[in-house]
Amino acid sequence: MIAVRPNLYQELAQELAPIFESRADEWDKTRTYCWDNIPHLVDAGLMGMTLPREYGGLGASFHDCVLVIEEIAKACTLTARIVVEANMGGISAIMAYGSKFQKDYCAPIVLAGDKPAICITEPEAGSAATEMQTTARKYGDRYILNGTKHWITGRGVSKLHLVFARVMDDQNNDLGIGGFIVHRDLSQDINPKGFEIRRREHTMGLCGMPEAELHFNDVEIDEAFALEPKSGYHKGFAELMTAYNSQRVGAGTVAMGIAAGALDRAKNYLKSREQFGRPLSEFQGLQWMIADMDTSVHASRLMLHEAARSAETSPTGFPDMNLAARAKLFASEAAIKTVSDALQMFGARGYGDQEPLERMYRDVRMFTIGGGTAQVLRNQIAGQALGMKTPQTRTGYLDQAQTSPFRVVGE
Ligand code: FAD
């Protein structure tokens, strides 16, 4: 493992980027996971770089990680997403809220190259994640997991799965939502009994990353693998989801990194391609587009860095929820526009597969959907801005209307 000073993480990623870039189109076209990139990430210490040193990580901050993710996303979106989930997703929740046994168990798996899967979404519970129906029933020292998750990133390639489920006691009382660590042994291709990976989604972008439907049919989990939040299951989902704020910053950074990569390519192309006897870079219409793209990448980067840095002073150790939501919302929407404009500058060449722009355009489209949609993030930001709750269920909304101090008398 290389010991690096924080200002060198970014340089390390820059050194690796050309390796990742060289095969980015291949993973996309063949829809295969970039297994060959994993040893590079492991050797550089980037898988689990944010894990504490006592567990074998580099003890790097989320801000360090964001610097790395941007450099890799410019080159290969797929590899950048792996770095996000090996530092900021399920593993960050386990390292923050798990028992010593769980940390000792999970950290080495990630440091050796695993991209853990975080399993929240269900067919009937997408944006309304707390309406999940997957259950974990307690029997003695075991939990029995039943339910279906879908759109889970890492189908068949992830060993560790952090599965969120509704915890029921033996009297069938609903105790709240907790996380359960399910380990799939890839070396022997063995799933825990009752854990089934079904269909792979056919995605428009990020084609090398398998998305899947997972089924849990009476899967037995030893209680040692139950991630019970400190505040108990009742309020626990909110606590565990603080870890998700880091994943949002990571996802926003991948989007920003794709946009930054597209902008670099567009700037070079404008200087090399001539029309009407002049380089394209001399046309003011295109110069102004570059100015807008440059400004939006810069603004995204500042917001993402601010959100990442907020973890350093926050009581949870994770980025501030509102800063993370704002940064992901802004960066993901801005990136779609920037990549689209970059593609435009290449004309027909951008639309074809001679250039990576068409892949980047398909890849970047995901980031206003996965990890909290743009609309759900707006609900959260609006609630914070207005200083009020923004319940989305019909009953929640009606209850709030009844008690709101702003209610019009006689309504
Ligand atoms: P819905 O919730 O059905 O929403 C449909 C539309 O309605 C959206 O535009 C949404 O913004 C809008 N909408 C819904 N409610 C409101 C509201 N109250 N106000 C305004 N608009 C609203 N999930 C995981 O658990 N783990 C993963 O690893 C994972 N990876 C993913 C990878 C990809 C590539 C994608 C695309 C998704 C992934 N997801 C994952 C699922 C993702 O988190 C969900 O898609 C997302 O939460 C939205 O849920 P949904 O698709 O069911 O849309």
C-alpha cells in the first residue's frame, strides 16, 4: 500500500486515468465490468481510501476522494463509480455505524477490490424509500430476510451487500428500518441460501455496470451482521442514510468529472477543426458556449467541494445533508447540458462512436435519477429553504395543512 500525502491523491488518479481511459469504450460496448482496472485501484489504495488507517485504509477525507473521483470520471465513468461505492456508499455506513466485528469483516473485502452494493430501492418503493416492504424477522439470534430489491448496482460483481429492510420482532411488530450485511462469495460463485440474482437491466449508459433485481427468500442472517443504528431501528433509517450524503457528493462528482472531461475535449477540438477557413475556436457563438460550460463545471466543483469538506466538521462525519443535496442537484443537471453542448461542438463526429462523447452523454444522463432524483432533492432543499417539513404522502400533507400556522382561517 502506498502512503501518500493528501495533496498527492489527485496526482495519483491523474497518473492512472490514461489506463482507465484506454478501455472505457470497450467496457461500454461489451457491457462488461472493468475487472482489469481493479488491481490498479487496489495497488494505489483508492479502494477504501477513506477507511480509517486502523482498518487498513488511507484515512483520506471525502474531499480527497472527490479529487480522485473527478480525475477518474474524466477518463472512465464506470471506474469512477466504483471508487464512489468503495468509499462512500454502504461501506461508509458500516464503518460509521457498524460493530467492530462488522468493520473487521467488511474492510478487508473492500480493500481487496470489492465494490459493495447498497440495496434500498424496491419495485413499489423508489423515491418513497421508507415504504419498502422487504422484511427482516427476528428469530432468536437470526434474522430472516424476505423481499425484492431492484436497480441494484453491482449485480453479480459485488460481494458485500448492505440490504435495507423493515425489521419485525417475533410478535410481528414493525420496529423500523435497519441494514443487513449479506456476503456473496464470488470466488466460489456461492450465494447465501435463498438469495437470488435475477434479471439484468438493459441501461442506456454506464453499460459496464450491471444493475439487477435481487430476491431474498428466507435468507438467514446471523444477528452479528445486522447494522442496528445507535438511535435504534425506529429512527435508524435516517441515521444510516446520513452515510448516503457522501454517496450523493460522490455521484455528483462523477457527473461533474464527465462534464469536465467533455469540456476539455471540446476545447481541443475547437482549436483543431477549421470551417470557413478559420478554427472553430474563433467563432464567438462557440466561445460563449465554452464560457457557459466552463462556468457551470467550476460552480459544480465548488459546491461539491464545499459539501465534501462539510464532513470534516459535521457531528456525523458525513457531508451536510442540504449541501450534498444542492451540490448533487446542481452538478448533475449542469453536467447533462455541458456534455450535450460538447457533443454539439463535434458535429456529426460527436454523434458517432469515433469520439467518446456519445458514451459520455449516455453515461451522464443517469445522475439526475440514481441516488435521489432531482425532484426528490428539490423537495428536501425547498423544505430547508422554507424552514418547514415537506411531507409527500397525502395524509402527511393533510396533517401538516391542519397544523400549519400559515393556514387560512375558514379553509
Ligand atoms: P419513482 O420514485 O417512481 O419516480 C418517478 C418520477 O416521479 C421521478 O422523476 C421522480 O423524481 C418523480 N417523483 C417521485 N416522487 C416525487 C415527489 N414527491 N415530488 C416530485 N417528483 C416526484 N437503488 C438502490 O437502492 N441501490 C442502487 O445501487 C441503485 N442504483 C441505481 C443505478 C441506476 C443506474 C439507476 C437509474 C437507479 C439506481 N437505483 C438504485 C434506484 C434509484 O435510487 C431510484 O431509481 C430512484 O430513487 C427513483 O425511484 P424510481 O425509479 O422508482 O422512480
